[in-house]
Amino acid sequence: MPRRKHESLACWGNHPRYDCESARPETWHALDSSCADSEVSSVIARGLGRSYGDASLNQDAGVIRTERLDRALRFDEDTGVLEAEAGLSLKAINDAFLPRGFFPGVTPGSAFVTLGGAIAADVHGKNHHTDGSFARWTEAIELLLPTDNGAWEARWVSRDQDAELFHATLGGMGLTGVIRRCRVRLKPVPSAYIDASYQRVANLDEALEGFTGAFGDRTYSVAWIDCLTRGDNAGRSVLIGGEHAPTDSLPGELGTDPYAAPKPKRKRVPINFPSIALNPLSVRAFNACYYRTSRPSGRIEPAREFFYPLDSVLEWNRIYGKRGFQQYQVVVPFENGAAAVRTLLDRITRAKAASFLAVLKAMGASSEGPLSFPMPGWTLALDLPHTKRLDALLHDLDAISVEFGGRRYLAKDASLLPEHLPTMYPRLEEFMRVRDRVDPHRRLSSSLSRRLGLDG
Amino acid sequence: MSQERSKHGTVIVGATSAIARGIARACAERGDRLVLAGRDLDECERIAADVRTRFGVESFAVRLDVEDMDPSAFVQACAERLEGAIDRLVLSQGFMAEQSDAQGNPALVARTQTVNLTSVIQLCEAFVPHLRVPGGMVCVVSSVAGDRGRPSNHIYGSSKAGVNAYLEGLGPRLREQGVGVLTVKPGFVDTAMTWGLPGMFLVADPQDVGNSIVRAMQKRRHVIYTPFFWRGIMLIIRSIPGAIFRRLSL
Ligand SMILES: Cc1cc2nc3c(=O)[nH]c(=O)nc-3n(C[C@H](O)[C@H](O)[C@H](O)COP(=O)(O)OP(=O)(O)OC[C@H]3O[C@@H](n4cnc5c(N)ncnc54)[C@H](O)[C@@H]3O)c2cc1C
Ligand SMILES: NC(=O)c1ccc[n+]([C@@H]2O[C@H](COP(=O)([O-])OP(=O)(O)OC[C@H]3O[C@@H](n4cnc5c(N)ncnc54)[C@H](OP(=O)(O)O)[C@@H]3O)[C@@H](O)[C@H]2O)c1
């Protein structure tokens, strides 16, 4: 049995934090025995811990850290299909394949996520309305699953092979098996640069309208909302759009080697900021500053800067201090969506719960995953510093979301109440049937699954 | 990259260790052709596939159990894969039992010495005549644990001290042929060997350690501590007089 480490773990929000029994296998043999470890009551896979809440935590039970099983195994330049271990990060993919003209079909706002985490949360990017979620780019998944004799067995699933289990794994939050390998399609891109445009709009209505116009047709689109300002300027926003920049659009010397973008320098937030640093005033200043400095017109930027603006500041989550923060992300259907977004923002503003990041985006069609988050509608995401009163606010927001037919993103959740789950995710039963079939004894379990009654 | 892209033929033994994987990636990034050897052939195949897929280099997996091997057959296998051009031999195999388990356990003592010391000498002796002259290189991952014998870890430490002494002699022996010898003394590295062990501090990332080892090979260094600050720590520890060292509970 490989050694386990007793460690206190949290995800990106630094809240909650639990003692877990961590294994970090470096070989497939070690992975097998970590899964089958009978000294822990259950196990859950953990990638790079970039979900925000408790999805990859397992209080007093087993966590399998996959970051050392990160090998790229095969790449087909003709189809763009990469076979790799689940612990491979999008950062590593970009380092190896962007210089060769390939980029992940879908990328979240951080490259420090693993393929396993991207599949298990069925992540979306700024191109959800055009390119779908990670599911659309996932061709096959190899899962490790418990068997009756205590050993675990490997099984490839795809749209042609146990499609039901494959679908349940897309957005299944690690509860349908430990992903060992997968085959994902990368997309050919003309350069390592993005032709980006920034446009200021005065209020929320204009921001929402923006998505229906030319801006909404761009491959990548997102809006940053200042949700602290009240009165006439309430909802002032910056619309951010982008396209992969064709070689001939690159200025002078860049065009000669369109895939050789500079690697960003990294800074690190050295210590946990005292929580006081994040009062509503300092955040207001930050938001206003961002609002002013954003460029009004188009410009060519390295893809890494466009997609991962915060990745160059390692451990930026520490600015929220020891107490941590939660990210609240919902998607509400387009019908009455504007009213829903306004009601949610209003509730947050009234609570004076300062938000660093308020991000709005239009989502397109859902994927096949019964527990996958994206659906057609507006998605809104905000970082909220953790306080004693935060959960109450989030519960209010959940009630509002449910009223408007919306749902919360489980990868960012640490406080949803179980009663909302079946309403938010109407295909929940389908998911549970798959769980009952492949893991009737709930050897797979997480703090999230227990909190939400997903083990029942 | 740039002018360093010299495409060495490099053999790495103990290839499944995290430090060795770090070395393999750093070598592949510079364009080396690699033979990756270990007792778990499937793992070695995956590591070979990884460097091939990421960096586009040629790579080969070979099975080798250093406790049960025919060194000259292994040299032969490597020479075939690398078409005769063996530039570098990197040895990273290692075994560390709990000191308390090894005490009074002849099998664990033998295993420690075989994996860490005997196999290192056997492989070096087998490869030396086949390394490129001049320009060849032998690099062995030893440990700071070989610098002083501590009650808490001296069975492992003695094997690494043996490695250090052997390599200290091998260096001058091969100097005239232009073959370099590098002794690597890592401090604590975050690998399977140390995962979950109590008392770890300043634990280094194995890829960083791998990068620093490959840089040291490029510069044809003789001895390195990695991360670098262990040189200072060990300078102090080595200078403690025996009479005092004996009273410290390390
Ligand atoms: C700055 C930042 C920006 C972000 N932006 C976005 C965004 O734009 N869109 C978006 O969708 N998300 C976004 N996220 C969230 C992030 O993409 C997801 O939470 C992702 O799942 C994190 O991947 P991870 O490897 O860190 O996994 P973890 O956080 O460790 O785990 C997440 C889930 O995946 C499961 N999992 C991980 N590996 C495996 C495996 N091998 N087998 C089975 N299950 C596994 C875990 O059990 C858990 O349920 C962002 C996060 C950050 C920090
Ligand atoms: N981690 C540290 O803090 C530290 C500090 C100083 C020095 N070191 C040295 O660094 C080297 C690499 O160790 P590591 O930390 O990366 O730990 P590791 O993963 O335990 O590496 C040990 C390696 O030795 C291999 N090995 C053991 N017995 C073998 C055998 N009979 N035949 C072939 N290969 C065998 C292992 O192969 P399997 O995968 O098949 O088991 C593994 O690849 C070792 O020499 C170690 O002593 C480590």
C-alpha cells in the first residue's frame, strides 16, 4: 500500500478546509492500490484543486491527487486528438501544443486545471455559445471503477461504448469513477494570439444587448460587470470579445513565428492577506480602476494573457485572507433572464458583499451530461469573501435562481442546500441510476456529494 | 534551447522516479534521444510516450530490475536503441526503507545496498567503456544523506556515502578520456519516497530538481547540491565536530 499523507485541504476558495487522507500515485500500480485502499471509507479524485468549494475534498476519507499522472501519450496532428492521463494540465497542453498550432477546444479562465477536472466539471469557456463545453471535445474516457472483490477495474467509455456512463461522467464531479486516461480533441488555431476587443457600456441592459449584436457573434465573448456602483452607473460593464488572430493580422515580427508567444512572467501572492484588505471600498477602487484601464478598441494579445489574466499571479486567492471566499455562479434561462440577473445583482449589492469579479456571459446548448452545468441562458459569476453571513446570502440567491429556473455550478459551490438539487438539475435521477449501477457501495464519495445528498 | 540543442543519447535508469521523470523531460526539451529503463516496463513506455508526444524526441523503454540484471546485456540493449551513440548515463534508482524496519533486517539492508550502491557501481563499470569519448557523462542521483551518518537514517545514508566515494574516484579516473562524472546530492524532494513522511521541510519540486541536474550536466559540473541552498546547510552539518555530532539527535 503506498503511503498516504494526512493533510488539511481546501480548494481554490480556501473555504471549506478539511482534513483528508491523500494519496498521490506516481504510477498506475500506485493508482490502483490508492483506489482500492480499504483503510479509507471512500475516495475522490482531485486534480489541481481549482474548483472553488468542496468538490475535490473528502473529509476524513481518501483523496487521490492525480497531478503526477500527467503524461501525454499520443497526439494525432491530423485529427487533433490527444490521448493523455487525467492529471495533465491545460498549461502543459498549451506549452506543448500551442507552438504546434493547437489549443484546447474549450478552456476555463485558468490553465492550472487538469483534463480530469475539466471533464468532471464539464467546464466552459468564453466560447460556450459557439463551441459548447468540454464534453464536446471529449471523445473517450478511461474510468477506474470499484468491483465486488475490492479491486478496481479500468473501462473505456465513449459515445459508442456505455454512452450512459460516459455522459454521466461529463460534469459528474468525479462520482462516476476515477478518470485515468482520456482522449480529447484540440482545435487547430492560426496563431498563439487573440484579436481582442474591449467595449464599455453604461449599464446592464446595454451589456445584455451587447451579446445579441456583433460582439455576441465573436468566438469568445464575456462581460465584466461592476456590481458595486449604484444609481445611474449601476451595471456599467466592459464587453470583452476575441477571435484567434490570423497570421496576416499580426504586426511585423510576430507574423514570422505566429505560434511563438512570450511566456508570461509569474508573480506570487506571498502570504494570506489580512481579511481587512478586502473591504467594499478597496474593491470599489479595484473595479473602477479596471473599468478605466481597459482598452476601448481592438488589440492583438498573446492567447495566454487573454484567457488566463490571473494565472500570472500565482495563488491570488490569498488576497481573500485565511477565511477564504466563495464563488457564486449560476445560469438562468434567457426567458426572464434579464430580470433574474438584475434581481441577483441587486440582492448582492444590497448585502454590500464586495465582489472582485462579476462575470456575465451568454451560454449555448447543453451537453449530454445529466449533471453538466451549462444550459442556454445567462451565466453570472461573482467572488464573495467568506463571512459568517455569506451562506445566508447565497441561500437567498439560490432561491432567486430557482424561481427563475436557474441552476448553480457545482464546481464553484460550497453551500447549496440539497433540496434545490433536483429542481436545478432535473436529470438528477438519471445520474443516480448510473451511480447505483457502477458504484452501489459508494466507494466514490466527496464532501460535496455528502453535503448534497448525492450518496443517498 | 537554442545552442544547447545538441541531441545527446541519454540512458536513464530508475526512470519511473519523479526526479528521473523531471530529468527526462528536461533532456527531451533539449532534444536528447532517450532510453528509459526501470522494472515496470509499462510505466517506462508511458514516460517514453510522454517525452515523444510533448517534445517530439525519439525515446525507448527498456525493462531493467537492478536487483536482478545482466549489466552488459543492458548496455547492449541501450547501444542498439541509440545506434551506438551513448552520451550520458543517468542513474536515479533508489530504495529507502524506514531505518527502524531496516535495523536487524538483513534482507532490507541488502536491498538498500544493492539498489543504491552495488547496482550503481555495476552499471557504471559496464557503461564506462561504451560512453562517447570525449564528451560522455555519468550522472548519479546520490543524496545529502551520504554526507553524514545519522542514527535516524544511516543504513540508507551509508549506501549513498558509498556512491559518493565511488564517484569521487571515478571522476579523475575518466578525466583523461574526457568523460565527466556528476554526483547529485538532493535535499528533500517531493516524491513518492518522501510523500507523507514526517519531518520534511524545504521540500523541492522534482521537475525543478530535474532541470537543475540537466543544467549541471550541460556545465559538466562534478558535484551539485540541489536545491542549491543545501550546499550551505550541508557545509554547516559537515563541519560539526564528531564529538558534538554524536550528541545531536538527528
Ligand atoms: C481562476 C479560475 C478561473 C476559472 N474559470 C472557469 C471557467 O471559466 N469555466 C469553468 O467551467 N470553470 C472555471 N473554473 C473552475 C475550474 O475550471 C474547474 O473547477 C475545474 O474542474 C478544476 O479542475 P482541477 O483539475 O483543479 O480539479 P479539482 O478542482 O481538483 O476537481 C474538480 C472536480 O473534478 C473531479 N476530478 C478531478 N480529476 C478527476 C479524475 N482524474 N477523475 C475523476 N474526477 C476528477 C474532482 O473529483 C472534482 O469533483 C475556474 C477556476 C479558477 C481557479
Ligand atoms: N526524494 C528525496 O527526498 C530524495 C532525496 C535525496 C536523494 N533521493 C534519491 O533520488 C533518487 C530518486 O528517488 P525518488 O525520490 O524519485 O523516489 P522513488 O520514486 O521512490 O524512486 C526510486 C526509483 O528507484 C527505482 N527502483 C527501486 N528498486 C529498483 C529495482 N530493483 N530495479 C529498478 N529500479 C528500482 C524505483 O522504481 P519503481 O517505480 O519500479 O519502484 C524508482 O524509479 C533515488 O536514488 C533517491 O535515493 C531522493
